[in-house]
Amino acid sequence: MMNSVFSFPKPHNEPVLEYAPHSEEREELRENLISMRQEDVEIPLIIGGKEIRTGNLGMIRIPHDHQKVIARYHKAGPKEIEKAVKAADAAWKSWSATPWEQRASIFFKVAERISRRDRFRLNASTMLCQSKTVHQAEIDAVCELADFLRFNIYNMQQMYLDQPEKADATWNFMDYRPLEGFVFAVTPFNFTAIGGNLSSAPALMGNTVLWKPASTAVHSAYQVMRLFMEAGLPEGVINFVPGDSQVLGEAVLSQPTLGGVNFTGSNRAFNNIWSAIGNRIGSYRSYPRIAGETGGKDFVVAHASADIPSLATALIRGAFEYQGQKCSATSRAYIPRTLWEDLRNELANQMKDIKVGDVENFENFMGAVIDRPSFENISSCLEYAKKSDEATIVFGGACDDTKGFFVEPTVILTTNPKFRLMEEEIFGPVLTVYLYDPEKYEETLHLCDSTSPYGLTGSVFASDRTAVQKALQILRHAAGNFYVNDKTTGSMVAHQPFGGSRASGTNDKVGSSHHLMRWVSMRVIKECFDPPRHFSYPFLARQ
């Protein structure tokens, strides 16, 4: 064994490429898009490092061209889950004892590959599979994922350096052990980076993993899984098991060696997982760790002192980038009546330039929503608003699924602060606005705090510092990530660790050491160099 003391330097965030016209990166990405569009890839399960084909196939369609299939993937069932659990349990014995720097080297290699030679393929996969614009794909699949991998390594190292104090004649250690069991990583469609992080973070800490990606994001998740394997990840450490949630959930959660669940997705799915674990809590080797991020009904509260152009820009970017399909997307806004006319004019001025369509056309600001169920849900919400006497559609409101699942960026004005679209998560490009009397600013902050069950992201816009301070105080528990004069989206690894509470999840702050701590079980070791040789203490002596 080497006697070197390894040190991983604090990384920098991955630079975002611009993909400007005639740039080298733009041309290379186009080549990958053209090539990948012609493919119809067959994606296997990967269990114990082996490719497995079940014959039960799902299809990956391009959301902005839904007749085009770019991949077919094999679905896991109970039999494959049994194999995956056995593979994970077998791999745990050696992986849990692998030195940290050896584990780190694998994921550091993946980060370097992502930011270099595999950058454009991963971007192209995310654009086609999830209908992200080039910018949204770049900041997600490349930059954020590379940042997660690099900063997780650095945070792991810093965690290991956190050791107890030495006392006289003793040496004290903190041993950060992996969990005794596998981690079930359940990941969403909307961020390639989340899929890569939720599966790799527990593995980095010495755990083995079963990774179930969202069915609509299997293509990009498979690209990441291939990178893990090509970087030298041992067989069985991460097992790739796409499939139907209800089938896989029951098969996985009934396993005695379940050590934890690392989840991002819907409230309903997370509640079902938590309930299923609770109902069989006595069957597990250890109490499973449960970490989850679910949804949000993210808000902007504007004060009368807000800057109009900045506010309008934040609302547009926060509500409509990636078609509003971010857990952090702005979906409700509280605006002073005195600002509305100017704000509406500024929104109109900017929104007239928004183009919606094929993300392979780099002039489009928005693509399609992910699939037909999502399209139909958003469409039904817009129909509800159109028929309501409490709402007026100010901008947008149209939907078209002829070629792709396209929804116009939509702004709805409501007279009811408890209007359904002010309370429920829609997960689409829909912003609902409520106008309040400026003198009721503090009352409106309390209204915002009590309207939605979620607590993920929020923002206040104000030039008045007293107004900012009131918002920070009253909305303290309303958002796990809170912004002042900025949009509610776009958290950066190491700058704004992400997560919310209330109905938004367990607030474990992915991208930080707090999230990594969920995947270790600590042991304290005390070594005594001069142990006592008799039981008595001085106070026992006779006077």
C-alpha cells in the first residue's frame, strides 16, 4: 500500500461554453446532434457490469418531434432486481474497503471526460432526449454534473479531515463508514446532472447502488452510466435498472439489505416510498436513510421598490427556461398593483421575442415539454384558467402537440390569492400572478408563506433594504434556497447547495458535504496509550 498523503485541491466551477455562431463548439455539437438523431439505440440494463436484455422494451421519443424514436430500452422486472441486489451486495465487500482516493479517481476521471471529449455527445443526448436548449443542456449535463463530481470529491476529503481532538494518552479517530446495504437512487427526467449525482454520490462514499432513471431520460442517463464504466467503476457498484416505477419500487423496497434511498421526483412517489419502508421497517438490517427532493410552488414577491426590467427578466427566465420543468421554476408571483402596468409592458416587450420550437434550432428559447401526460396536464390547467371567472390569461395560453409537445409561455392574472394555480405545482411554463395593495406588503409575505405546502425556492425583489429584511424574516421557512433580486432557478454547486423542506423534501443540500453525510455511518475509535491498571479513583481514598 502506498504511504502518500493524498490531497484533492478545491475545484473551480466548470466554465459554461457559449455556442456562439461559427464557434468550434457549436459546429461539433451540431455534428453530434445530426449523428445521434439518426440512431435508434438499444439500451440494456447493466447489472454487475454485464449487459442484460429483458425484451420488455420502452421507447425514447424526441419531445419536440414525438414521432422520432432515438432509443429503445430494456425494462427491469423483479427477477432483474434480485440479480442487481445480489451484484450490489457482492460488490460491497470490496468497494466499501476501497481507499477513498481510488474511489475518487474514478469519478474525477468521469468529470474530466464530461468536460472534454464527451461534452458534446452528452449535451446532444440531453437536448434530444429531454428537449433542452443548448444552454440549458450545457449548464446541466456538462457543467453541473462535472461540478457535482469534483466538489463531491473535495467535500469527501474535507469530511474525512474532520476528526476529534486528541486527549492525554489517547488517539481518537472518526471512521466514516459506508452504509451496510445498497442505496436505491431514483432520478428524474429534468436534469441529467441529478441522475449522475444521485447515483454517484453514495458510490463515492463507498456504497453500492441500484440506479433507476426516469423512463423519459434513459438515453442521457445511459450516456452517464457508460462513462462510469469506462472510467473503471468496478462491476456491481452502480447497477443501471430502468423500468416501471411501481414494479421496481416494490421489488427493491422489500430487500433486507436496503441501506438508503436517494430520490428526486414527485411527492406522491416519495410518499409511497417512505410509507413502504415504514410498513416493513423491522425487516431491514439497518434503518434505511431516506433523502429526497420532490417539488415546489416557487414564488417571487416584488416590493414597490423593485426594479422593473430586472424583475421582468427574472420572471421570464425563472418561469419559462426549460419550459418551466424545474423544481425551482417560478410559478407564482405577488406584484404591487402600482407596478403592474409597467411590469406588464416590460414582460410584453421581452416575451414577444421568445421563440418556442425545435431545440436543434439554436434561435429557440424554449423547447417542448417532456411527454404527452405532461402536455395534457398543463393543457388542462390552462383550460381551467380560461373557464374561471377568477383568472385572465395575459400572455400565451396556447398548446400544440401536432409535431411536438409545445406549450406557449403563459402568464395568468388571478384575483384570488388561493386560486388553484397559485397553490398546485404544474411543472410547465405557466406563471400565475396576484396583485396586492402596496401598503399590504407584510401581509402579502405572510400570505405567500401560507399558500403552498412546498418550501423549495423563492425570491424577493426590492431596492428597499427594510423590505428585504422583512421578507427574509417572514419567509424564513418558505424556501430552502432564497434569492434577493434574482430568479428562483440556477443554483450552482458550491455556491448555493440545493434543497427544500416542507413538502419539497428532506433538504439535504446536494452538492455539499451535508448530502454526502447521509451515505455514511460513523464509527469513533479511541486508542489508549496508557490504560489504567486498577479500578479505583482518588475520591475513594480514606481521609
